[in-house]
Amino acid sequence: MRSTCSLYIDTGYLLASAATRVSGTSLRASINVDYPCLINTLIDAAEELSGLPILRVHWYDSARHGVPDSQQERIGELAKVKLRLGRFGYDGEQKGVDLRIGLDLVTHARNNTSDVFFLVSGDDDLTEAVEEAQVHGVEVVVLAVPATGGKSHGVSRHLLRAADDLHTIDGTAIDKAVLKVERQTAPPPEEPVTAKPGPIPQKPAARTPLDVAAAAAAARNAPAAPQPSGVLAYSSTTGSVSHVMPEYDLAEDDATIDGVVDRVLVAFRESATPEQLQQLKQARPSIPPDIDRALLLDASEALDRYTVDESVRYRLRARFWEMHDEK
């Protein structure tokens, strides 16, 4: 059997990282992708780095109920591309994608499918699968998307230590295949309508001394305005340690959270159709799953954390609607 290399592509990582590179946020809707061009770029990189022909491209993505949409069907019809689909859960999170990648890495390594595996992902959960594949004599190389500064984007430290090598994909080639969605063109303003002049309103009658005295008496007898209540910043119960409430968690960087929310909002508004903008308003206070994923992923990257805790999630979602109303 001739020597070959294989590609294992975590689509969620690839598109989120590429979107961050070209639009500043991981929101998938913020980019247009030339998929054949992008896949050929990855094939060229794998063949050049390994010096071996490609055997197969494994494309891992999520689909509603595991059923491919029209775009995924077209990807699956490309030469040497094997479509591998997980599904979306009720909360909008993808299910089964990491498991499929890990199982394929180990199974293909045991069967000596290829000599070199190229993994396009940064997911920490794939570390053990990479190490198990290496036990069977396979070389596993991580291919990462470069950030605008050239550094690999979003690769877990554990995965980096486990892999045999790390290479970044050609940024220029990514920029040709992944383009930022331009702002939707607004309809031309309608011609102003000149209103017909109406009747001239009469001036109010002058106030008499009796009117002034009656108003003063009413003001004296009116109930006092309620004083603004205080906001609970710290909470404690007898026998327990005091803690900061989520709204007042001073350990987090509010400016960073505001920057994340602002970038996601701008990207969404530049790419959304009028129908999608209206759907967002109708769904309130819920945030659509794709926007919520972008908020969490971007916050994780900006705060340099693999996961974000509940207090950060609360503040991200609260600030999303506050900044939505401000703009």
C-alpha cells in the first residue's frame, strides 16, 4: 500500500478562527466562504508538508437532526471529501462532532489508513485521541488558522503538547477563500411628505391667583416620591463566606466583555437580513444560538480562558441587550 496523508477538519474551529481573522469575531454568519477553494488550500498544505498524496478529507460539522443542508451536501460531493455530521442539541450546542473526530483518528490509526494525519482543530478534548493514534505509529500534525499577527489561533496547550508538530495555514490563501460579509445596502429614503397646514392652536388661558393657590395645595398634599433602593453588591448568610454578586464581580474586565459584545453586534448587523433582525427582536430575551456561541467563544479567547464561568456568561448576555438598545 502506498504512503498517504489524511485531513481531519473540525469545521467549527476552522470557520470560527477564519471569521475572527477577517471580521474580528467568530460569528459564522459574518463571512462568505468559497468551500472548494478553502479545502484545496488545506489539501495543498498537507501534501506539501508531508510530501505525500492526500488519501481523504474528513469534514466534521453539525446539522439539524444530523441531516445535511444544501451547502453540506455540496461539500460532501467534492472529490475525496467524506462528510461526517454531528447534530445540534436543544440548546444549540453541537453534539457528537468531537467524538466522531476522536473515534476516526484512533480507528484509522489502528488500520494504518495513512502515515500522516493532519488535524485542523484546536480542541483540548481531542488530546487523548491524538495520543492514542500515535501509539499505533501515526504522525499527527495540527494545522492551525493564523491570527492577523501570524500566531496560531485557538489551539489548546494540551493538544499542542500532544501533537507531533504544529503548522499554520497560509493566511493569504485563507483570505482569498474567506471574505467578510459587507453591510446590507439600505433602501433609498422615501420622499418627505409635506403636511397640510392645520388650524392654529389657541393659546392656553392665563392662570388666575386661585389656580396658583390650588396647585400649591395639591403639591403639599402629594405623597413623597419613593427613594431609590440600594443594589446588593455583596451577599452572605450566617455561617457562610460573603461573596460578590455576579453584577459586581470586580475580578473580570468589563471593558473586554464590552469589546466582545460590540464586535459581535457589529458583525451581526452587517451580515443580517431585515428578516433576521426582526427575528432577533421577536426572540428577546433569548439570544440565537449562533450569536450566543460567538459571544462565548470570543470571550474565552479575549479573556484567555478555555471556558467562561456563569458570571461572565450572565454579563455577556445582559450587555448584549443593553448595547443592542444603545446602538
